[in-house]
Amino acid sequence: MDIVSALRTFQRVVETGSFSAAAHDLDVTQPAVSRQVAALEGHFNIRLLHRTTSGLSLTAEGERMLPMALRILEAVEELGDAAGSDGAMASGKVRLSVPAPLGLYLSERLGDLLAAHPKLSVELLLREQSSDMIEERLDVEVRLGSVADSSLVCRRIGWTTAFLVASPAYLARKAPPRTPKDIKDHECLCYSRAGDACSWSFSNGSEDISVRISPRLTACSAVAIHRAALAGAGLAVLSHIVAVTDIVAGRLIPVMNDFQPTRLPIYVVYPSRRNIPLRVKTVLDFLTDAIGQDPSMCASGADRRWEG
């Protein structure tokens, strides 16, 4: 029995929750997955999984073995990286969680990454809130704003850029706000990432100004707020990723240019592991490069007053 291969199969069964899904990920047959797990159980003379008609769950022995199996697999990956030459290739799946607007930006560029690394695959999860990375077995997550979890490795790779916008139809009914205090007189559409949609923050270049608002529409989806703004429902703070095309086309108009939405740091976070697999390093490098290629997300940024 190839114990490393069996441990890898066991890991994928646990992560996917089924033998068939693991077989699909590993590009083998479902019986082959079943045989490897059975061989692993036979080798250690323990039962690793409860198999029922409703699904799979770890036994107590499986719970104890899983973290040890992950450490072994990480050590094997590191050994391969260290022993490999320039021909070492990233392989395996990376579970990557990102905010939805950034996911749109990255999805247009992931094809180049996958073409350059034929044995690499990426599971892109679009999340509006931070995840429990260990519980959900995420390899990498991109977060906006401060990161409170000190157990994670955290590296800043850029800054957000957003605009306060409204449609021409809405601005035909209401004069655009000139300063943050004018916002109280407007219909506000709030994209809420963390459940708190009661304030917006703006900067005039020297100070941040927070404004309490009473949103008429709140959604945990940037796409939903984007569409509501296009339909003329009110003011919205939108990422440049989703707003710029409509601004250029005149479907959305940026307002209050002297007070831009406050920029948030963009962090890449991953579990605190001493040995990072090559597949994860490859995706981390991709994220850094992709965000660095967009002037609106660079650390320095540019004057965001819209003059187009």
C-alpha cells in the first residue's frame, strides 16, 4: 500500500464529504477511493469513517488521525519542494476564499494561472464575511480591513478603492450630496459584509469622516446593491471592480468627489503553518501579482476623483 497516497485520499474524502466527490477531485474511480480508505483502515486496524445512507462522518479514531495525516502530507509536499529542481510543479487543489467583487476580478485571471500550472486546481469561494479557515479547510482567504485572528499568518497586499455612486435617473430626482452630512437626505443602498450597515466612512485626504445612515436597502451581496443602484434606487458605495465600467458608460455617476470612501487594507491570510505547500505558495504569488497589476489596488493608489 502507498500510505501517502492513501492518506491523501482519506484527506480528500473528509474534505469533500463523499467517496464520489473525492474520486472526481483525484481523477480516479469511486471503488479505487473506497479500496484506499479500506486499506488504510486495515493497515492501522481502526475504523476511520462512519458510512451511512445519509453520508460520511469521522469516527473518534478518524478525528485523531486527520491532523496527523495533514502534517505528514504537508511534510511530503515540503520534501518535494526542497528536493525538486527548477522543474518542480505546483499540484493539487487550493481552496481560496475571497470577497465577491474581488472574485470577479480574479476569475478573469485565474485561467492564466491554471494554464501555467497544469496540475494545479483552484476552488474559488465567494464570501461576504470571514470564514473559519481551519473548520472549513481553507488554504487561503483574502480579507478586507483589520484581521483580528492572531493565529493566522496575515500579509497586506493592497488597498480597496470604492466610489459613492448613483444612477442619472436617481440624481434627476435628488441633487447629489456635496459633503458627508448631506447623505442623510438620500436613499442609501448598503452592501453589508459583516452585518453592520449603519455607517459609511469617507476621507478628504487628511481625515476620515464616519456617517451614520439609515439604509433603505441592505444586502450581503455587492452584485445586488450594484443592480439596485443601476435601477435608480439610491446612493451606493461600490468597489471600482464593479462600478468603473458603468461609470465610463454613464450608467452610474460618482458623487462627492472631495470625500471618497475610505480605503481598506487588503490582506491575504492563511493558517499558521511552518511549511507552506508549493500549490499554496503559487496561489499566494498569483494574488500578490494580480492585485499589484491594478493601480486602484496598489498600496499608493492614485487620485480617485473621477474625471472621466
